[in-house]
Amino acid sequence: MGKLWQRWREFRKSDRWRRAWPVRHRRKLVTVFIIFAHVVGALTSVKAVMETRTSQGAVAWVVSLNTFPYLAVPAYWVFGRSEFRGYVIARQGGLRESQALENELRNRLANEQLVEVEKPETNRLLERLAQMPFTRRNSVRVLVDGGDTFDAVFKAIDEAQSYVLFQSFIIRDDRLGNELRERLERRARAGVRVLVLYDEVGSHGLTRRYRRSLEEAGVKVSPFNTTQGAANRFQINFRNHRKIVVVDGRVAFVGGANVGDEYVDGGRFGNWRDTHVMMRGPVVQTVQVPFAEDWYWATRELLLDLDWDPEPAAADVAALCLPSGPADPFETCALMFLTAINTARERVWIASPYFVPDESIMAALQLAALRGVDVRVLLPNDPDHKLVYLSSFSYLEPAEKAGVKIYRYKPGFMHQKVMLVDHSHAAIGTANLDNRSFRLNFEITMVFDDAGVNRDIAVMLEEDFSRSRQVSATEYSESSFPFRLAVQLARLTAPVQ
């Protein structure tokens, strides 16, 4: 390659280049390229108008595609799509078997009286979004921070007898990642079926050595393969952000913690605040459903032979598994947040590392505060993504005017995704309060209708608020012009943050 490049440079400097490509030919070529680029930009803008989900996004793409198509056209094909058609088609490909399995699971849950019978309207709406029922007879343990989370996850893996399903957005080849690898390999060598699924964008630093070691031990490993198929080749903007662990169909884990040393030792932040949840009971089978669908997309292997027989737990927590993503017929994640905020009567507390709400979510937060609901949003004080951090300042004034209270967590970085509604409902999962979670990422959220779980999470969040500072809108309005300009420019990138 180096020799070819050297020859090309020598040819460019020679008289042969001038004779072969005289100035008039080069000018014609540039003219043809400009015309072609603008035609493609105009045609692509029609596609953007027809397919972009929000009017603001459509306007932004139309303007950029027609004024500067040279960069906007390739950018649109990478970042512009908001519907993952390939996943939908793949899901339909395995529909007969998987749909029969899901229907059987719903019927079994109903026949064994493991679903809520009398439920509030909020729960009925959430069930329609999840396409699964609230299950009863579940036990739930809230895991605060990475130490508690991975202690519990590793203990469950070590006790696995039949299978381990492990899915994460990020898996690092570091101390924690290698401890996970060694434990998975031990179980695989003991005859336990182990499946590992990761997102290739989030886990871009995962080494071949790491994966090869797992495979040699008998672990099946696969990236999510967002870009498989010609039609999906450039859609790196879709990412699988789910973190799921299921062991033997008897215990499941969902939450914010990825696999990396910073999730247990804080890394450069010194402290990493996160939340996971451990569950037993019939809800475990419903958590297996999104993993099975993701695994089918990645590998075309149907996981019909998992343990789909629900086992009631000693406790009686009502729990719902609500997966969401760009293959859904609705914007499931955004609708979940809207449902929770709009039905709140006493309090809505939301903890999210990223706060870039769209107009509907911001309006819902304002309306809730105006009707007297205690609305609090907990964000990190120190950023890990500068653009998202800057964008959040643009929402301080409209939030403060309505009475929405914004807090910033001071000791380290806060990465948890938690929501508390009134004194009954709570949610823990992977979804952030931003456009990426609403429309672009595959996410999973566990919703609990239980006063005890609500109380435990309230105590946890009250401790977090005590270690935070309430933010004033003056942090934006009285800042320098360059900072305010940077905030507004960052907000323009919200559709792809």
C-alpha cells in the first residue's frame, strides 16, 4: 500500500497528470460531482421527510442535506435512521416459534395465577407497551453500586447448573472483565451452557484474545451485529444498551452497570454511583424474552430450550419487564416515561446520567410540577460525555420556571437509571432520559408496583440527594456568552447524542 501511494504522489507531480487530467477536465469533474451530490442530497431529504420521527429532526436533516450534502448524506445514512427494519424482519423470521413460546408463557402465567388481576390503568398501559403482563410472586433486591452488583452476579454464576445468559453494552478486557471471563469459563468447562452477547460499539476495545479464550472454554460469544445485512451496513447509530444476566431461569439481574473496572473502583472519577436489581420469581422468564430476541438477531439461533417454567418466589412483588428499542412499533421508552410522569400525583424522582429530554418529556415534567407533584431530576456533577453535559444546561430555565428541581450528584460520577413514582411504583433499568434511549438504543427497564420496593428505593435516592447540590438556572443564564453558545450548539446535536 505504501508503494502504491508513493507512485500516485509521483504521478500527481508529473507532466503525465497534467496531460491526462487537464484543468478543464478537472473542472468538469468537480461540477459533475457537485451536481450529483446535490441531487442525492435532495432525494435523501425526501426520505428524511418521510421517515424521520420528529418534525425538528426532519427539518434539520432537510436543511443540511440540501445545503451541504457532501457531509450530510453520509451522515444521514449513519445517524439519520430511527427505525431498525432489519431487526423487525429478523424477528418476523422466527415469529412462528417465538410467538408460540411467548403466548404459552403468558397463558402459563395466567393459569398459575402469577399475573396481576386487578390493576390500575397505569399498569394496563405499561403492559400494552411491554407486551407482557405484570407478574406476581417475585422477590426483588436492590443492588447499590458495582461492588454489591458483581458480588451477587458472580455468586449466581458460580452456582449455575444449567445455563448462564450474559448480555452487556460494555465488556472490558480489564481486571473485572477477566474475573467475569474466568468464572464463565469455569462454568462452561463444568458443562453449563454459557451465552455471552455484547454490543460491538460499546465493547469496541474488547480484544480477540478475550473472546477466543471464552470460545475455547465452550462459551458461545457473539456481538449484537447491528450492521449485519446490506441494508443495515451503516447503521452504527443503533446500539444495544441492555445489561441482562439470567441464571438457570431462576434469577435475573438488570441495571446500569457494565463490565469494567470503573464500575467497581470509580476509575478517574474516584467513585461510580450505579444501581442494579436482582430478581427471583416469574419475572425471570419475561427477562429471558428480550435476550432471546437479541440472540436470535445476532446468531439466528432460537432459544426455545431455556427454562420457561416460572417458579414463584416467597415474596409477592408485582414486576414488569419492559424492553424497548428502535424495532418497536411505538417509541416505547419515551411512552413509558410519559406514562409515569403524567400519572404521578405526589412525586416523580428520576436519576439519569444523561438529561436531554424531548419536548413532550420536558412538557410532562413541567405539568407535573405545576400540578403540585414533587419533581426531582438527579444528574452527575462531573461529565463523562461533554456534549450531553453541555446540553443539559439548556433545560435549567424551563425546569426552574415550572418548579422542577434539578440536582447534581457531587461525589464522583452517577450512572444509575432509576425512577420513583408516588409511593407505589419504581423502575430500574438501562434507559437514560435522552433521545438515544427514547429512539435509538435497545433498552430494558424493570417496573415494580410494590410499596416495599418503592420505600427501599426512596431511602436510596434520599441518600443520593443528600450528597448532591440543587442547581439554579443562573448557572446557565449568568455564565459567559461562549459557554451559552456551546450549550445551544450542543443541544442541536441532541437527536444523535
